[in-house]
Amino acid sequence: MLWIAMLASVLIYGLLAWIITSESAEPADWRDPMVYILAGMAAMVMIAAIVVPGLVVTAARRAKRSDRPSTSQPTSAFELTGEVTTAYILRLTMIESVAIFGLVLAMVKQSFDFFVPFGLVAIAAFLAISPSTDHLRGLDRSGR
């Protein structure tokens, strides 16, 4: 359900950007430094959305191993643990923030054109990480 809500929020941001900028007839100036800054920030956040959740799972597993006595054996069965859930939610919020960067840019520059690439990247990323047992199992195993 959270995945659907986050995906819907990107669509709502797009609608909001379109409504706010619908009266503006100015063409988009893609050479503005603000565009480069927000696009760079969005790219860094998207890379972090790939890397950071795996680090969260790995760090939590290491902490659990140090707390656990050495005689206990780790389970091999997949469980939707708190670490995996936290990592997945973290990934969702980071991807949503890419669309928010686009919304901010569209509102500041008064052009819907600025939202489109940010929104499309966020939607594509959401579709790529649709919640499935295989995806969560992969996040659990590899930390990615």
C-alpha cells in the first residue's frame, strides 16, 4: 500500500505543477544554474536510493551479529525483517524526493516542463522497485 501511495504522490505532484504553471507561457530555460543544481541533487539522491538501503541492512545485520551469542545460527529463510522494511521505505522516500525537486523547480521557474523529467525518472524508479517478494528478498540478501 505504501508503494502505491508514494507512486500516487508523484502523480499528484505532477498535477500540482501543471495547475500552478498552467497560466505561464514562458518557455523553459534549461541553461539556468538552478536547473543544474537541482538535477545534480536529484541524481545524487537517486544514487543514494540505490546504495544507502543496502548499507542500512548490512549495518543492522552486523549490529545484530555482535549482540547475538556465537552459538546461534542465522536463519536461511527469508523474513520481512525490520531492517528490510526500513531500507525499502528509505528507498521509496528518496525516490519520491526526486519528484519533489522537479516540483520545486517547476514552481520556481513557472514552467511545467521542468517537472516532466524529474517526475518520469521517479515513476520509472518506482516501477522498477515494485514491491515483490523477489525484490525484497534481493534487498535482504545483497543489501541493494
